[in-house]
Amino acid sequence: MSRQDVLVTADWAEKNLGTDGIVFVEVDEDTTAYDGGHLPAAVKINWTTELQDPVRRDIVSKEQFEQLLSSKGIAEDDLVVLYGGNNNWFAAYAYWEFKLYGHEGVKLLDGGRKKWELDGRPLTTDEVSRPSTSYTAKDADLSIRAFRDEVVDSIGVKNLVDVRSPDEFSGKILAPAHLPQEQSQRPGHIPTAINVPWSKAANEDGTFKSDDDLRELYGEAGLDGSQPTIAYCRIGERSSHTWVVLRELLGHSDVKNYDGSWTEYGSLIGVPIELGTGSR
Amino acid sequence: MCGAPDQSVALPAGTDLTKETVLVGRVLASGSPVAGAFVRLLDGTGEFTAEVVASASGDFRFFAAPGTWTLRALSRSGNGEAVLTADGPGLHTTELAVA
């Protein structure tokens, strides 16, 4: 994969709004952001209700994913360009889920909503509707998804990359600082994990750093890209951002996103937890 | 109270200000609120901690911890920074000027 296989620039996006075969999809942490103005012709996916099962704690099933994309008017051969607020956290989460269910043509708008807005590019509140499709997904590609037992077995064996902020990693706080601090989990991190906050991979305007800067970042952090890696955060969205960096931009061959992340791991009975700045 | 954070921006139900350290503020350009600025919270080492979009009235809020924090805003009206020290739990307020 190279950068142009993964990302589109805001310039490219603006020139290709409304092009047949390209579907722009907004996915935001703030699920009301789209309603206040979105890219012309973009449809919305609500990550809380449409990318996750409404009852069980899990991502949507293959069948639910098929229903979702059919209802959004997305076909198997469409190029889907995902974008969102908060530096594309949830757009990256959607990107990972699209890849998981085998959608080949999916890219991220580099910089997401933030760069788009800072550039003063057009936003509209026009209602967007696309004729529904009959989408067929592939079976979930579990080579890019880690579950808790594999994570526990990976302690001291595989690369574990905790992409949360240093204060979350050390156990000082339990959630990013724009959210109330939940108390249901124990604070800390998975032993032997290294802490490379997702934010180090992004520029201030939300775009990804250059490939050279990214290689230097993870090289200095001691991440051996030839070894299997599992990335995690709190609920799996920031680690999707890092998953995109490691697997899609840097081309590491075996990178999984642990979407259960700290809200699952920190609630498990009996698993090892490390506090402080880490042992590696 | 010109420029003071909008106290009508209610904290979530159940926020306990005897335990939580809440940082609130307003983004201003030449004294006027800036809607939709991107406000990030940086810790004492300059490390990114969180980012929010300021409301229509320019207001923003973070749930943090005691310590010294830098708030940095990017907007169409310009960029700016402010430093806020929270010496303990409670509501801590600041203004963040961009130019």
C-alpha cells in the first residue's frame, strides 16, 4: 500500500464531490456534527448505532454491515471516502471495519473535517439520499482484529502499542480529557506495551505525518515492524487511527486492532496490569 | 461577565466537582466569541491530551486532572494558546484569544 492508496487530499476530494462511483461518508465522534453541515453529497454513518451492534457489545455482523451499506446506497465497487471530526478517529474506525468486511475501495480524507473547515471549503445541510443497493460483504478478516485472549497471550511476545495519552497509559486518568472519567475499569496499561499516542502520528491540522516522520516515530519507540503488532486504546477508535498508520501507510504486514481495548481489558478479572510509565 | 465562559453550558448530570477537574473556557478573537474553533488540551510536557470543537458561543470544556495545562486553538480567525493551572478538583475557567 502506498499513501495514495489510503488517503485523498482535500483538494482531490473537493474536485471529486458528486463523481459517480465515489461515495463520501462522514463518521464523527459527535454524531450530530453532520447535521450542522457536511460535505456536499456525503452520507452519514452513526458509529454508535450503525457500526456497533445495538444490543451486544460488538461491531456489527457481516449481515448488519450488508444492510447498512445497502441502505446507504453503497455498492461493492464504489470508492468510499471516509472523513470525520476529531482527527478522523471514528472515520479510521469505520475504515478498519470496511476493510474487515472486505470493502476494497476505501480511503480516508486526510485531515478530515478539521482541515476541510480550516481551509474554508464548502459544507451544506442539504439532505442527501442515494438509491439503496444490495451489498454483499465478505467474511470478517480476523487477521486485522485482536480479541482479549490473544492480547493476554501476546504480553511479552508481540508488539503491544498503547496509543492513548501518557496520562491514560500511566493510570492517572481513565478516559480522554474531553469525556467524563468513567470508573468501571482499573486504570493502567497492558504489561510490556509501549506508549505511542495516536496524536504523534498526526499534524495539528489533522493530516497524517509524512511516511518518513512516521517511520522515525515508531523506530525511535522501538517498534519492530517485522513482528506482529496489536494496537489498542480505550474503545478501539484511536487505535484504528494507528492501525491505519502501521498497516496501511507504513505497510507492516501483521497489525491487528484490539477494539475491545481498555474498556474491556481494564474490566477483566485477573489479568496483569502495569501502572506508571511502562517497562519498555 | 463579558467573555466569561457560558455557565449555561451545563455539565453532564452526575459530574461531581469535588472529584472531577473540569477545565472550561471561551475562544475569543478581538473580544468576540469564535464558534467552531478546534481546541486541544496539551499536558505539562506539551503532549496532546484531547481535542474538542468550540460551541456556537465559543465555549469548550475538558475533564482533566490537577496540573498545568496548555490550551491551543486553531480557527479560521487565527490560532492562539493559553495556560491554565488546576490546583485541584473543581471548575477552572480561562479565556483563549486567537489572532
